[in-house]
Amino acid sequence: MTQKRIDISGKTSPYCLTVVRKEAKALKQSGELFITCDNFPAVTTSIPRIAREEGLTLETRTTSDGCWEITLTRQYHHPT
């Protein structure tokens, strides 16, 4: 299982979401991408859209400092 962390807190440029998209697309089977973010539209709209487009599961939780920790996971699929 691969795990990667990125922090896009305090950054509002579209470049940040490009990085999230690139890292999400690169996730291997059973991989996880942890994203720290403080931008409400990114957390509620942009990142969930990326997750849907890439077929990833998304889990969001609020941290004690008012940011969000988002976990994107690519599930392992057994060959049939």
C-alpha cells in the first residue's frame, strides 16, 4: 500500500488542484492520498469531483486547527 501526503493549506491557486489531480491519478491499487486543506470550495466541490472522476473513495474529517484532512483511496480489486 502506498501512502502520500500533500498540504495545500493557504494556497488558493488552481495549480494546487492540478497537483491533487495528478497525485490522485497516480495512485496505485490500495494506495492512499492524504490532503490537508483549508479551502472550503476545494473540500466540498473540487476534490470530491476529482475523486469521482478517478474512481476513488473519499473520506473527510475536520482537524483541531480548522483545516480538513481528506483521504482519497484507490480500492484493491481482485482479478476475476
